[in-house]
Amino acid sequence: MAAKRLGLLAGGGELPLLVARAARAQGYSVVSIALTDTTPTALQGISERMYRLSPGQAHRILSTLRQERISEVLLIGKVNKEILFERFRFDLRALRLLFRLPNRDDDTILAAIVTELEGEGFHVLPPLHFLADQVPSKGVLTRRRPTRREWADIEYGVPLAREIGRLGIGQTIVVRDQMVLAVEALEGTDETIRRGCALGKEGAVVVKVSRPQQDLRLDMPTVGLQTIRCLAEGKAAALAIEAEKTLLVHGEEMLEEAERAGLSVVAV
Amino acid sequence: MAAKRLGLLAGGGELPLLVARAARAQGYSVVSIALTDTTPTALQGISERMYRLSPGQAHRILSTLRQERISEVLLIGKVNKEILFERFRFDLRALRLLFRLPNRDDDTILAAIVTELEGEGFHVLPPLHFLADQVPSKGVLTRRRPTRREWADIEYGVPLAREIGRLGIGQTIVVRDQMVLAVEALEGTDETIRRGCALGKEGAVVVKVSRPQQDLRLDMPTVGLQTIRCLAEGKAAALAIEAEKTLLVHGEEMLEEAERAGLSVVAV
């Protein structure tokens, strides 16, 4: 019997490695397509084969998956949206896809890619399929619980962050004393945390949630060691994430680092 | 008959000067209270008297206005919200006001200040009372009209900017190709424009609108020469503002600068 085969469309960061390892542990053989310069090279060692293709080479990506006799596909890792400004690197298929979009929200782009993949007969798996144990349940994840003031900021921030997500703008906001210090758009989570913490001086509360319409097959809110380091450097007080919907990358190390920095991490 | 007397609670920027000059031209004598280090010193020359008080000295501000036999008050100019983090400088009355607030949105803070002033018998005038000719009607204000792509970004951006305003977060967003590049929170308009333009490389569209619940007596969206310069330096393509609700500071110079930079400015 042939092994199960997973096509991993891999952006940057560590998540592609975590998924590839977990997939292998579940008996898959993994064929990776590295989509960005920041896709970890270590992915090669875990994969049966690894290709390097630009996200704009839609035709090559699809034909590679077919040649490799892939039926299950998983999208994981950070692909910088600025790639959209480099259209000269796009093939005709990718350009057609791009110009059919009603807008360029993350959700819109990703949904179009999934429709395209499923239209070609591929089955798109959610990262949760392999990373279920990296997703926290509701509760305070650190020894330190949020203070009353921090809870007030979390309660103020969560619905606002959801609205920002609903609008397709970003997932992260930084709050202090029930004021919004920073809102994430294209600059990304870390930069948003840095800016907000600098404006709030210290004691800021960072809230990161999913978009209500977010398809968790494609894209899940993720926090990791780097997130915690940004909070610690910015003298933030607490991080609130969404229970059951947020990936903790290297969760144990991450929470140890949070303890050391005196941070409170809460899944709401 | 005694001259009409205006109490000008003045923050930073040029607007206090413009209001004071216009008020004098309408026969008012002006007593100014400089609230920030950035309140222009030139205000002294236009005012009958000028006091320097911190926004946290609520009791002194009210007693000064009473001593000066002021009945009409106008709030104008930028007061950095970071002042809220310096509570040790607040008197009891200001602290009471601050701690009664349900949150620290601009609108909430300003509404509480107005309630306080009106409760003491002062009448709060809108800046429009003196600056009506600085507010544009609907239309394209520059010779260059927006391109079709720029219009698409304006149409995409305006309702999103309104939502950001409705949430009490900020008034400005930067858009390109129907993606939100940057959202304003506490960092202010200029910094938001710089960040968004840097992320969008060039051709960004900046949208600045009022908050739906914004009380124009207190606070109006304002654009000026500095706004245009930020757009020009960031190689932006267009600025969209709200007709009838946005103050153009030194509108003529501003639009000349926009023409030179090849920008399109639209009141929607």
C-alpha cells in the first residue's frame, strides 16, 4: 500500500517544520514546495523532495503536485503579501486568479487559492489536522494571572480586535487603559506590538484573535517565542489569544519565556 | 457694550492661531489657555491674555475662565493623549473626571470635558463657527483627478475608515490595491501615512474621515501642509477627505503643494 502523500505549500517561519514532522509521525510522506526565501531549509531534510517555486507560479505549482501524485495539500507558514506588488513574476494562471479577486484581503486571497486547488481535485487539510496539541483551551496559561486592570483591557480589546478582523484588516491590537495604542494592518504582528508598547510606555496588553470569517484550514492566528519577546522588550503586561483557534509554536518554551518576563498569557 | 469674549482652550499646531485670528476679526476678544508645550507662542500676541495650564489642572482652568468673565469656550488644537499617562500632574477634579470615564476614546474624553464645561455654565462653540471657509464641499480639489485604480481604493477605503472611526480607534487608513496597508491608532495621522506608504512602496491612497459619532464642536478631522508632505514623501497617489467635515489648514497652500507633488485630493 502506498504511503499517504502530503503536498506542503510552505511559507516562512517554523510552522512548516512542525507540520512536516507531525505529518511524518502520522505516516505521511511529505513533498514540499518552498514558496518564499524564508521557508526553512531544514524542510528539505524532512521532505521526500522539496521544490522552490514563487507563489506567482500557479501553473508550475499545480503541475508539480500532480506529477508527485499528491492528493492532500496543506498551506502553512508566512507568505509576505508584498509579493502581490511583484506581478511581473506571476504566470498567466496566477494573474487571472489575482484579477478575479473582488479585493485583496487575506481571506479573499486564500479562499481563491483553496477554490483553485480544490477545483483541480486536491483536498486541502487544516494545520490543526497535525498540530491539534499546540492549540490551547480557555484559561490562564501562565502562573501569573492578569490584574484587574489587565482584565479590563482584555475585555475592552477582544471585541475590538474581532471587529478589525471582521473588516479584513488585521488580527492584533495593543491596548492600555482602554485605549487602542496600535492596530495591525500590513506591517504584521511583531511590528504592531513594538509600536503599541512604545506608545504605551509599559503595561500594554496585546490581543490577537482570528477573523470571524477566517477559514482555519488556511490560516490560523499564531503566536510564538518571537511574540513573547516583542512583548517583553516592550514591557507589556499581558497577551490574550483565542482558545481553540490559536497555534502556540513551541508552546512550552514560549510559556517559560513568558513566565521569566512576568507576562500573563490568557486564552479567552 | 462689552466685547464678546472667547475662552480658547488651545493645544498644539496652527489651528489655535487661525481660530484666534478669525474670532478677533468677528469682534471677539480672546483669552487663551495654552494646554501643551506645542501651543504656538504667537497665540500670545493675538490674545488679550494667555495662561499656561496643564490639561490635568481642571480646577484652575475653570476658575481662570470664570475670573476672565468668559461665557463662550472653544477647544482647538492637538493635545497628545499620552498626557493621560502622567496622572501625577492631575488635580482632584481632573482625576474624578478621568476615573468616571467608561473608556478613554477621544470621543469619550472630549464629551466628558464638554459636559463638565457646560455644567459650569460655559457655552462650547464649534471651530466651524470661525473656520467655515476652510471646509471643502464635495468634489475633486486638485487639477489631477484620481485614476480609476485610485477611485477603487478610495471607494474601498472610505467605509473601512468610517468603521475604524466608529470603533473609536482612529480616523486615517492607508490603502493600496484594495488592501489596507496601515490603520491609525495612537501614533497619529502623519506616522500612519509614513508607515502605510513605506509598506505600499508607491501609489498609496490615504483616507481620513470623521468618526460617525464625532462631535464637531470638539474635534474635526484636519489636514494641512504637513499631511500633503507626508503623502508626497511616501510617493502616495491620492488623499480622500470628508466633504463638509474636514478642516483644511492653509487650504490654498496645501492644494498648491499637492499639485506640485502630482497628488489628487478629493472631498467625498
